[in-house]
Amino acid sequence: MLLAFTACQSKTEQHEHHHGGAAKVVAEIDSVGQLEQEILAIHDSIMPQMSELMRLKKTVSAKIEATKDEAVKKGGLAVSGELEQADQAMMSWMNQYNGDTLKKLQPAQAMAYLRDQHGKVTEMRRTMHTSIDHAKAYVQP
């Protein structure tokens, strides 16, 4: 991948020497790279929490099964649904994100794609944190 990036960089530098205004293209490419790195950093910061989410799913389910209190059961089902939604959000985002597409797009199109993906990954992070917080509160004695 580094080789491909270096090759692209060399072509851009050659293009800049022959045509005015290519500095704008280089700046957009740098922005694409920075935004892509930020998106992947958000994803990477959430991934370790998936094991905690799975553990909480089991703990919440066990508490639901063990209780006779309908209000506690109802609350547990709501929390369980939030955890499932967070799990699905992560899986859906990972399945639909296509970083390889960036190489085929013009810089402005790549930025639009990444802005959309940034919104999705940020929402996924919020969903994950909220569901984990609610589950922790639910399972506390």
C-alpha cells in the first residue's frame, strides 16, 4: 500500500511541475488521508469494546431470566435491544465501509464519501457508548 501511495505521490508531484494549480489537488489528497485516518481511529477505538458489549449482553440476559419483577425484565429487554443495536451498527458499518473506493474517486468525491462515513462511524461510537453505559447501570446490584 505504501508503494501505491508513493507512486501516486510521484505522479501528483510530476503533474504539479507541468500544470499550475495542482497544489490544490495535493491539499485535497492530504485531507482525504487525514479524514480516512480519523475515521479508522474512531473505529479502532471502539473495536476493543466489542468484547465488553458481548459480555454485557450475556449478563443482561442472565438478569432478565433470573428476575420475576416485570419492570426489571422490561428494562432489561430495552437494554438488551440497545446492545443488539450497537452490535449491528458496528457490523453494518464494517460491511459497508469501502476504503478501496477512495483510490477510484476524485478528491472532492472522496471527501464527500468520507464525510458521510465520519457521520456514520461517529453515530456508531455514540450508540456503542450509550448502550454499554445503560447495560452497566442495569446490571449493577
